[in-house]
Amino acid sequence: MISKKGVFAITKTECGANDDIKTYEKCNHGGNVKMLDEQKKLIQEQHRLEQAQMRNRSKEQKARTRRLIQEGAILEKVFPWVKNVADLEELENRLCAISKKAE
């Protein structure tokens, strides 16, 4: 039985006495690669780890976004004139000037 998807074709083969080799071979432009069950499990574990890292990155990004929004809200509450400043460079300069006066 042969099924094709993209550039890969998957063909069913007989393994015989060797149980370590799975019953499918991956063919990519004629090159056969026999994958051991341990290799397959390792790849699956790597993908699980990558997915967990992506979830953690996403949580960290959402937490950072939330923190920045909250800090911006506090800034607008303390300095209402911030809402009317159109240029970020001007905002930075005015806040630096306020900071220097406080010292």
C-alpha cells in the first residue's frame, strides 16, 4: 500500500525477525530511512518538549503584555497629560525631565 502526501511517500514493508525497525519506511526522493522505535519515541519527546516551551513562552508574553498595560494605566492615572502626548520621544523626554527634578 502506498500513500503520497507532499514530497513524501510511505510504503508498507515486511520487517521479518527484526522487531526494532518499525513496519513503515519514509521515502524522500528515493532515499529510504528506517526509523527505530527508540528514535521515534525520542522525536516525539522532543516535539512534546518544544510544545511545552512554546506554551511557556506564550504565557510569559501574555504576562508581560498584561504588566505593560497595567503600568501604562498607572502612568496615565498619575500623569493625565500622558494621554495627549502624540510622540513617544517627547513622552520619554518629559518623563526624564521629571525624574531629574525628583533627584
